[in-house]
Amino acid sequence: MDKQFTSFIGDYIENHRAQFTALSDNIWDHPETRFEETYSANLLADALEQEGFHVERGVGDIETAFIASYGEGSPVIALLGEYDALAGLSQHSACSEPNPLVENGNGHGCGHNLLGTAALSAAFAVKAWLHDNNLLGTVRFYGCPGEEGGSGKTFMVREGLFDDIDAAITWHPESFSGVFNVQSLANIQTAFRFKGIASHAANSPHLGRSALDAVTLMNVGVQFLREHIIQDARIHYAVTNTGGASPNVVQPDAEALYLVRAPQLDEAQDIYQRVINIAQGAALMTGTQLEVRFDKACSNYVPNRTLEHAMFNHITEFGIPEYTDKERQFAEQIHNTLTKDDLRNAKLNAARSGGEEGERWCERQGNKVLTNEVLPYVESKELMYGSTDVGDVSWVAPTVQCFSPCFAFGTALHTWQLVAQGRTSIAHKGMLLAGKIMASSAIELFLKPDLLAQAKAEFTQKRQVTPYQCPIPKDIKPSKLK
């Protein structure tokens, strides 16, 4: 490994620590849900523009998506940043008990305030390296909105925004450090709206046609379907409209939102069609009309082993942050709010990524509240039972991701505990570490064309087996959280 450029990257990001920390905290302070991230997107885009990047805003016909570029020529290395929050997860910072800032307000329950800022710090550092060394090549920051339930990157891929990149690099906040080396699940999200006829539930029920009955029957039908799908598939739902709060009215409108997941897109599509059939059956049974409204989808993530091996070298080079006694005390307080199942699940996920060495890593981790070593790397064939729209990027360009420790070990994503830690110095250290790893991984691709060629050859070989099919139809537009 070239110590010269890793030292440069480490020094650069540390010297700009205050700027990056302030950006991340500012985004945490203004949590915005999918495709509504106007403040956060402008904050990052403005910072990139001020640093000398050329910024295109509103790309892909998405108001809060943007691309910032520096340099010229090849290779073109993309750094992916997210900045959307989650609804209902408002929480005070550095607080070890549930305590919302705003009742039912938004919160950064997946650490995307850190995710986007770390990618920005990497873009700044790579730009400085290219400039100081007078090197050809282009570094791009992709401002990617709506990852949570919106599949913003999938829409951006559909519009061809990644067609000319040579590789993509990103990360995700976690409670440990390692390579994101597993496949994710493809998914399809669709709303099913039933339209019936209102009537007096006692005096003239025979005149009514209950949309709520249709939703109920659909849910029952899908419940029976779950026994007859592949083991690794998942079907989730939420009743988003019950038709009202009056039991003496036959409900004329009701709606359910379904999310179907499976290891491969074609598997998800097959299950999705069976769910549609059940919805149609529910409409027939209740005499209601059915409207199927496609919301979003994303593909499964395809790991690139060539890039993973290269990134792992940088992960081990930078190691684990050092923590103060005060940070450990707060992590202990958060750790005490976690259940045995939380901790067991965290170790299961780590072991799944790290194989037998990962299992031994978990044993060494024991009851530590903050990890003290990098998770070992293996070319894992395991599944992550979640989804990410980074998956679609990985189908059009070699893509690599890492995890960086930002929280007490065992902290689950999409929880108040994660929000509470996302504005602390523990999270800041993990964020800056991720920036160093991504920047160093990018520069290695600029300096080693043979490595990039090997990564692209691996990518091409996989694409020849299964060509890419965008899972979102051309006529579907990104939708905000309702």
C-alpha cells in the first residue's frame, strides 16, 4: 500500500474535521424524508460547489438529486452519498432513553447524515490529491436522495446517470468496521387501493361494498402465501388507509402498501404477481374495484470481490478509532438499553459476513460496547436480509462498500438509539474513518489501472450471466412520503 497517499488522505480529512462534523450535524438537525431533502441536498451541493466542483442539480428529474464533478478524463470514480431521514424517529442527541425532539417527527435513524458527509469528505480529499499531483481523471459525488423507501439510485440508474462511470464507492454506518461483502434482497413496493360503496352498516349493509373487507381478505390471503414462497423471501405490509373511524359506516376506501423482497429480482417479480392475484381475488370477493399503484423497486446488490480485497487493505490500514472514557461511558449507557436479542442479532450479522473468522471475531468481541478490531474479510455468499438501491448501481458499474463503527455494538438500524448516537463524537470518528477508507480506495483506482481493469472484467463476467433489467417501469416517478 502506498503510505504516501494514505497519509495524505488521513491528514487532509483530520485537518478538515470541524467542517465535515458541522455538515453532518447540520443535516442531523434537519431530518428530511424521501425526496424532500431540499435543505440537506443544497447544504452538500453548496459545499461541493465552494470547493471547486461543478454541480448539476435536479438530475434525473429528481429535485433533490445532484452530481458534483472535479477533474477531466478517465477514469471516472463515483462516490455515493445519501442524506434522507426516517419518519417517526425524532430523538434528542446523546440521550440514553427515548426522548423525541418533535413528537412523531423525523430522525436520522439510519445514519445518512453521516453517510453523505463521509462521501463528501472523500470527494474533497480525492480532489485535493488529483490537484496536488496534477493527475488526469474525474471524481464525482452523487447526491442520492430517497434511499429509505424511495429507491432514489434506481431511478437515477434508469435515467442513465451512472452509465459513464468506471467504479462506484460508498459505505454505511454500523457498529463495526469491515467490508460490505454480502448480497442484498431485491424488492418491489406497491400500493393496493380498493374502492367500494359506502352505506349504513346497520340499516342497509347489503347496499355497501367494503373496501376495508377487501384489504383484510388480501392480508389473509398473503398470510397463507407466505408458507409457499422461498425461504429467503420476505413480504411486509402496512394498512395506510382503513377508510375512516366510524364502525357504523361500510368503508368505501381502503389501502395497503406491500413490500416484496427476494434474493433475485425475477424471484421478487414472481411473488409480486402472486400478491396481485390475491388482491384481485379480494376485490372479486367483496365487489370492490382495485387500483394497483407501483411505488418503487430496487435490485439485489452484486459484490465485486476485486474491489473488496483492495478496500479491505485500506480498512485494516486505518484501523479502529480510539475512544475517550466519556465516549465509552455513553456507549455503555446505550448498550444497557439493548436487549439480548439485539446483541445476538448483531453478532449473527457480523458472523454471516466474516465466516468462521467472523464467528471467532464475535467471540473476542464478547460484551464490549465498542469494537476494537476490524471484522475479518471473506468472499461471503451469504445474504443480508435487507435491501439497498446501491444494488442497481452495482449492476451498471463495479461497486464496493464498507462499514465503519459509528455506534455502540449491537445498535440496530432504524431505532431511537441510533438517532441518539448520530450526532456524537463516536459517530463523527466513524464517519471520518469511512471518508479516509473511501478516498484511499478511490485514489488506488486512479493509480492502478490494472486493478480497475480487473474489477471491470469481474463485473462484465457477471453481467454476461444475467443482464441488467431496471425494476422500475419508465412511467413511474419518484414519490414523496405520504
